[in-house]
Amino acid sequence: MPSTRTIGLLLLVGYALSQGLRDVYLAGAFGAIGFFDLVLLAFTSATAFFTVCLAVARPTDFKLLLRHWRSLLAVNITTTIAWLCYFGALNLIEPSVVSTIFAGVSPIGVALFALLGLRSADGAAAQPAERRLHIAILAAMAFLA
């Protein structure tokens, strides 16, 4: 049986390859379609499907979701903006660059939220090594931009 390090490395390589294939495929498959139309279709159909699935399979969780509608709305709006930026970028620049930037946005967002005083649910603050990595990712993203 391979070691956990080998498995981790293989999973990382597989993830990177799958993201590259996804980006190249999406750029070719949806390049001629307006990305606003595509995102509207994708988000509307996914929202409808998973709302029905949750309401049928887990009605108590669905009620909990309805009680926290503001958080749900915030998550959906920010996710929609992220995907709009992603698809828009695929129309403008190379898919590999788009993927790199898209992967760097989350750590940068976490770092910016930490600067604003927001913490994770357990209240843990980023360690100094994590902060240095966030700065390095931000520098790489600025270079790519």
C-alpha cells in the first residue's frame, strides 16, 4: 500500500489535471455562449434541484436553512459573483491562468476577512506561517494580474 504522502501527492496531481481539463473544456464548450446566460442557467437549475432534494430528503434541515435565509443569500450572491468572474475570465485569458487566479482567491479572501476581524466558527486565528503564505499567494495573484 502506498504511503499517505504518495497518496496525497497523487491526489494533488489528479486535482490539478482535472482542473486544467475542466478549464480548457469549459472555455471551448461555453466560449460562444454568453456567460451571464450560462451562469443564470447553471445557478437556477442547481438551486431548484438541490432545494427540492433538501426539502424532500431532510425537511428539518430545510427549515433550518429557511431560518438562516440572510446567510444563505449572502453565500449565494458571493458565489454567483465568483463564478461570473470565473466564466468572464475564461473568455478573456488563458484557462491555466484563470484556474490559478481562481484557486488563489479563497486564501486571499480568508486573509482579508481576518484583517477585518472575522474568524472561523471555532474562533481560531491564522498562524504566522499561514499569514506568510497568504501574502505570497496575494503577491502571485498580483503578478498574474
